[in-house]
Amino acid sequence: MLEVEGLHAGYGRTAVLHGMTLSVPAGSRTAVLGRNGVGKSTLLKTLIGLVPATGGRILVDGADVTGHPAHRRARSGIAYVPQGRDIFPDLSVLDNLRVADRTGRLEQVFDEFPVLREKRHAAGGSLSGGQQQILALGRALMTGPRLLLLDEPSEGIQPSIVDQIAGAVRRMNDEHGLTVLLVEQNLEFAAGVCDRALIVDKGEVVRSVRTADLLADRDMQHEYLGV
Amino acid sequence: MIRMRPGLTGPLTVGAGALLALTLAPYTAHSVTLWVVYGLLALSFTFVWGHGGIFSLGQAAFFGIGGYAYGVAGINLVPSTGESLSSLLIAALVAAAVAALLGYFVFYGDVGDVYLAVITIATTLVLLTFFASTSDSTYRIGNALLGGYNGMVGIPGLVLPGGQRLTANGVLAVVVLIAGGVAIGIAVLLRRPFGRVLAGIRENEVRTQLLGYEVRARKLGAFVIGGFVAGLAGALYAAWGNFINPQVFSLQQASLVAIWTLVGGRRSIPGAFAGAFAVQALSDYLGGVTEGAVIPAVLGAILLVVVLFLPEGVLHPLRERVLSAVRKGTDLDLGVAESDPDPEAAFGRDATPASRVRTVDVQKRFGGLRVLRGVTLDVAPNEVRTVIGPNGAGKSTFFGLLTGRHRPDAGEILLDGVRLNRLRPEKRARLGLGIKTQVPSIYPELSVAENVWIAAYGAGPDAEKRVAEVLAGLRLTGKAQLPAGALAHGEQQWLEIGMVLVRRPRVVLLDEPTAGMTRAETSRYVELIAVLARSATVLVVEHDMEFVRDLGAPVTMLHEGTVFAEGSIAELRADDRVLDVYLGRAKADA
Amino acid sequence: MHFDHVVIIGTSLLYSVSLLVVAALGLALAFGMMRVVNMAHGELLMLGAYVSITLVHAGLGFWLTVPVAALAVGLLGMAVERLILRRLYGRIWATMLATWGLSLLLVGAVQFFFGTTTEGIANPLGTVKVGDYTVSAYNLVMIGAAVVMIVATYLLFHRTPFGATARAAAALPEMASALGVNVARTNMISFGVAAALAGLGGALLAPVSGVGPSFGQGYIGRAFMTVVVGGASPLLGTTSAAALLGGVNAGVSNLAGPVLGTVALLLVSMLVLRFLPTGLTGLWRRSR
């Protein structure tokens, strides 16, 4: 589904990704783990096209999208839920969803997340953090994606909503074959959603492990994720 | 290392120009006088915008005010004083006073850049409406009738003390001397500390503030000087034509100022005059061979083309290209290997007492979000303390509270017992706080030496000497004259730390100092902090755990806006609760 | 004071406010949504007026020329966005200077093709009698037009899918593009709408002021002040700023003459900005 070969990217003079290579099979759920500042968020931004790649290739279903602008990638089936959610604050919930509407799935998204239907006329900025996260996820699903990029959806959100998000992502994967690439700090959440994890350090993928193994291995947690 | 005084080129050029003025045909001299006056107006914009970074479109307004003020002063005073130089001065001062008033509202209202541009242009246009509607004969000041749309007539020309009348050539010579004198004055001012700090504000306002400079007052100062120069130009304009009308406030007239300056190059002082000459000569030529409509169209096209394709101007880059062709071969070798700094040589000095930093239950919320729920921290003098925490723990907000970027909602921030809570960043800097931000915050277009000098100047005597020491220690002496933006990322980080430390701060705050650094550079940083701790208290906010371990300093860990754990890094590593937080397991009351 | 007198004063206040709305709305939209300070706004007004007067001379009824003016200037606006503004986003001074150049270019072009003379369009309507007074019916049309422009802009940007997309692209362009929005194309259309509002405004203003190359200059100063005082929200800001400035200007002018009216307008603007640097919009936001 997604092949990344020797990807280099960064901001201005600061390089963040130093030749990252990874592969995400179709229909899989893969987590990207690692400490702060190792390049996880930059990876997702480069994949969706918000940060330009300075080297390497990004292939989606065999097609090279490295040079495509973000909106073309979004229309070709990649959806992105950014860290911090980036809800359009002055737009109503309904309008937030409509902006992403490519496939007429509004009712489906409302059925999946009833809270959005209930709050559809409220301004996006007035929602609680958890509700905004659900909106960001619903909005991403409106584009009818085949690959979903999630950046720390559990950050700063109460546990019940975290569970709800995990359930929804799993269901989208089971029922519609949606491929998931999840960046996380929260190991339990990552393990609950994904079976495989790529561990990133200093802009490179250093390990590929089963999340169950990582969950059981305290030493590995210390080495790659702790202080 | 840094030139403080201009050479003799300027005075010689002005003198030659004044002599040349006496040889022209009187009619030519009369036209050229206007060009010189316009050049002076363009110079005011070059100074305010090109050097001060203040995108003020109000120069035409100050020009017009100067013109009207000269008219009023001249009509009323010249009959009794017998000379008009005092009226020139009065006019320029009136324009400067109006600039001060407008500038006060703009800079002390913390109005943004866009608003500044729009307000200045809107003011100009409202003045157009105002002066155009003063045709009634009740609108008079003394003997001077404002005259409404038709303008003010009978304005006295230039009369020197002694009352002798000048020929057209004489007027040109006097105008050249005045304009040249102002241009030299501006050139000198730009080399003086005021001008160099102004360049710093233009390049990076936040950094300049963090170095302890009161930015608003300096911008206001530059704006007032610009108003004075534009007002002087307006006064000369009114004296030249014995007339002024509200068209000086029109959008077309205001746009000319921008066109002259852009054509000449927006930082170039001779360019201001060259641009005005070139554009006015072209206009005069077009006026002679075509009908009038072509002129605005051509000027508009020039402006569009320059902005879209030649943002550095037309004449200035040409000159630079010629000069660099001449200089070729003597240029610095840009291929020098990256420097490996020596912290001991750069910053090592005798142990001196530093300050104690304390926060007591500081809290901060943004909207409904409680980012800091109460952080209490005590860092002893000369201690090194690392602050860590997972994403969203409140590290950067805490850092922002210490620097003065945010103000706390509750609690105390104390430096040696002095309450910092509501102090502006520049005040904190003057109390001895040195701040290094995450992204290198330097002056990219200024030379490396100039960068360090701006930092050193505000913090005591011997600035030049301290700059030299720091540059030598950073191994940047060979690159001292390069623009700082040309340095490698790691070097820029070192340069910024040099700028912070040349001020000899008593407390140093470092926000993710090793972001984007190589391993080797990071280990140099560990050395640096050890050197630093001899004379300052050091607080590091960091998430690179390898660096935190190498540093080996006591660690305070924040989580959900409060202190979660304190101790050595080994103690924290052994603490399962800490790992749980980092893995997102331990959710407090959410 | 008699009822008819009250009506007359009320109408003149509203008329003064509506002039500001009609002249400033396009400028406010471009500024509030896209952070573009369009120095050529006055010339877009002027072009709207010229389209109208040209078509009237060609035999078209005035009312028909108004939408044509909006359409023509709107298309020009899209071309301007595509060819000029797109290269300059994020650099305020560059967009200002480039549109300034455009402004001169348009003045020159109009002078070249139409000459420098000022022509009038006959007022298409007569007067209405209110008690002992009469009021120009076209003034009432102007008040109505201001309301319609505000409402139509609101509906377009708050009640249509395009509006949601345009506001999203303006607020968080990166996020919008990551959701498949072609931000470049959306911006082109948004600026086209802003230009169309200017064209519409120019056509509507044509009958109340002569049409000449300096047409735009008569309105641009007040339009800028309205936008500055209004702040970032195009609709709320423009409406409230127009109400304040129009009210002050008309009120002081009635009492003390037009010169002091202009001075009052300038003073009120300065005071608003000293205490509300983000304009009246800041006040609305704060009170919520």
C-alpha cells in the first residue's frame, strides 16, 4: 500500500528525516513510536505533502506521489488527522465536515459519531478537546480514504473518548480495509489499535516489532520510549 | 572590525554636486531641484522601511504636512524674519510631531505590520479629503489661506539669511547641500549604535527584545526621524514651486515614493536619489513625447515588475554586480569547514555569583485549557537544572512564562526575590536573564560580528572587545563578516548562544538547545553548560534524553502542568511511574 | 422635532453608513479572509463604474449594468489573483506594492481609453416625499443595496459548500489542502468575489458621483479606514465600523461642516485603534 524509500525532509536548514525507509501493507494497522523530536510528525506531514521531501520516494499503491501537492494526495485516498487536530475554529461542525466531503458520506460519519450530529451547528472551536478529536477523525473519513494517517489522537483526551477513537479506527480497518498509520506516545493506545510498530530514532526507523512484544518488554520501552 | 564612521565619499559627492549645480542651465537646474527634493523624500522611506523595517506608506503625508506647514510659516514669518530657513525647520518639526503622534498610536497600541501600512495610507488619504475641503476663506492660519482643492499659493521661495534672492542654480546648490547633509546624517546614524540596533529590530524584533532593548521607543524614534526628513522635503517642495495643493496626499503621489525607493534599491541611500532621478527623468521624457495617460501606466508597470521580479530594486543590484566584479578574488572563502567551538575560550571566566530562580505555584490557562496547574521550582545560584516532560506537559508554556512571552494567571516568578510576573521581556533581560530559543533566533542578513555586537552593546562597556573574544572562542572570527544567515545550522545555534552569553547573564534559559544538532555538537554543548554554570544559573528545557543523560544535572519532570517528579536522571529512569507517563499510561484526573 | 424630520435625519445617517459599506465590503473581504491589502480596490470600484456608464451609453438600462459590472470586475479580480497575488502571499508589503502598481496601471489605461473627463450617470430614480421634506429615492436604494450586499455575502460564505471551503482555506490553508481542497483555486475564486463586490459597489456609486479616472480616490480613504477600524471579520467588522464612522461623519458634518466631519472620522479611527488594535472585531470577539 505505502512504500517509503530513503525519505529525507526537514524545515529550512534543519533536516529531520535522514533517509527513512518503511513499508505499510494494505489493510494493516501500523504504529510509529519513538521519543519526542525524532521525526514522527514530520514523517506524516511529508507523506501527506505538507512538508516537501528533499530526497527519496513515496509510493502509494505503486504510484509515485512524491511530487504531488497535498490536495492531490488527499483526493487519491490519503487522509490526515494532525496533532493538535486543526479544526477550523469558526466553521460549524457541519461545515468542518463539508470541507472534506468528496464522497457524500455525511450520514455514515454521523452514524459512526453521533456526537457530531448532535453538535452539528456548534462552532468547531467551541467543542471540547475530545469532541474536536472525533471531529478531526470524522472529517478525515469524509474524504473516503484508503490510507489514514493519525498523529497522536490520544493526546490530552479523556480515556473514554480515547477508547471510542480506538474502536472506530479498528472498525474502519476491519469493515472497509482502511490502512492505518498511527503516530503515538501512548503505548497502550497504540498497542490497542495496531499489531505492528515501527520504532523511530533520529529520523530513521530503527526497529520493527510486534506491539504485543513491546508491551511486554520493559527494557525495550526504556531504551526507545522512556526518559 | 565594525566600521563606525563613513568615509569621505559622501561629503565629496555632495560638494561636487553643489558645484555642478552652479554650472547647469537655469531651466535644467529648476527641474533637477525637484528631483533632488523627491530624492530626499525617497530617502525618508528608504530609512524608515529599508533600514527600520517599518512599512509606512505615510511618507507622502508627512511630505504634504511639511509643505503646508512651510507655507503657513513662510507666509506669516518670512516678511518679518527676511529668511526662510527657520520656516523650513519649523515645517520639518511639525511633520515630525505629527509622525510622533501617529507613531505613538501605532507602536504603543501594538498594532500589527499590516495595520501599520493600512493606517498610514488611510491617514494620507483622509488628509487628502481634509485639505481638499478647506476652500472656504475661513480656513486660514494667519495670512495663509489653505485654499481647498486649488491649494495654497504665494508661498515664499528659499531665502537665505541676509535676504538675498537666489538664482535657480543657487537654489539647486542649497537644496543639494541640505539633502546631501541629511543623507550623510542618515548614513552616520545607521552606523551608530541606534542604527545598528534598528537593523536588529528590522531583522528580528523578538531577539532584539530578548537582548534587553525597548523596541517600541526605537521604532517610534525611527518613524519620527523619517517624518522629519519627509517634512523637510515637503517644505523644500513648497518653496520650490511657491505652491502646494492636496494632490501631495494622493495615492499616486504616495506611490511615487515607493517606486523611487524600489527602483533605487530599498536599503541604498544614493539609490534613493538615483531612483528618483531615473523615474522622474523617464516621466518628464514620456510627458514630452506622449499624452499624459501613459505616465501612470508606465509607473504602475515598473512597480509591478520590480515587486514581482526584482525585489532588491533595479539600480542597487546593478551597482553591487559591478562592485563584486571589481572585488573578485578577494572574497572570503565560503568553503571553510564548519567551525568547532571552544566553550572555555569563548565564555570561560572567573566564577561569579549567579541568581536564584524560583517559581511559586505559577498557573496559566489559555481559554478554557489549564496548561499549567501550578509549577513550583527552586533553582539555586550556579545550579544547572533540566526540565523535561512528555508532549503537552507544559514545558514551553513554562518557558514562555519565564521569558515574559506569557504572563502568569497566578503564582510568582522570582529572580533573586524580585517579582518578574508582569515585566516585559526586555526588562527581564536587563535584570540578567539570557534566553536562547529553540529555533536559532539571529539576524540573518547582518554580519556575524554585527549580530554579536548588537547583543554586547546593550550590556556594558567594551562591547568591541567582548565581541572579539566570543567570536574567537566560537571559532567564528574568520566568518565574522559573513551574513549570519549563511552559516550552517549548528553554527547559527552557537552564534545565538554567543549573543546570549556576551551579555554576561546571571541566569541562562535554554529551550531545546540541541534541536537539529549533530552528536558531536551536542557533546560540545555539555561542555559549554559546565563552563557556563561557573558564572550563571542554567535552566534547560529539553527532550533529547541522550543529552539530558550526558548533562547529568538534576531533573525536574513536568506532567499535565505540574511538577511530577524531581531527581537525578537515574532516579527518574528507575521510577516506573515516569515510564508510565511517557508511555501515556498514567492519566491523572482527566 | 417632527416625525418627518426624524425620518430624514435617520435616512441621511443610514445613507452615510451604506456608502461606506458599498465602498468597503470588497476591500474588507480580501483583507479579512486572505490578508491581502488591495491598493487597487479604488480602481476596481472605478472599473465597475466605467463598465456601468459604458453600457448605459450603449443603450442598456442602468439596473442591468450593475450585475454586469460585478461579473466583469470579478473576472478581472480572478486574473489578478492568478497572475500577481499568488506569487506574493505572506509578504504584505509585496502584495500592497504590486496592487498599487496595478492601481496606477488601471488609472493609466482608463485615461488612455476614456480620457480624463468626468461624466455623470443620470440618477435613475426621482425623489420621495416625507412630510415637508423630500429625499432622493436612489439614496434609499443605496441603503437597501448595502443590506443586500451584506446579506448575500453572508449567505455565500456561511451557507454554501463553497463558502465553507473558502473560509477553511483562508483559516488553515495547510489543513484544508490535506483534506483535498485546492487552496490555490479557492483563493482565486474568493478574490474574484471580493473584486466582484468592488465592481458592484462602483456601479452602484456611479450615479451619485461623476465617473472619471479619479473615481476610486474619492472612496478609497474612507474604505481603508472602515476596514482598519472594523478589523479582521469582513462582515461584522465592516458593518460595525461603517455604522460608527458613517454615523460620526454624518453627525459631525451636519453640525459643524464636512471638514470637521472628516477630522472626527480620523480621530475616532485613531482612538479605536489605540484601545482596540484589532479593530471593532476584537471587541466583538472579546465580548463573546
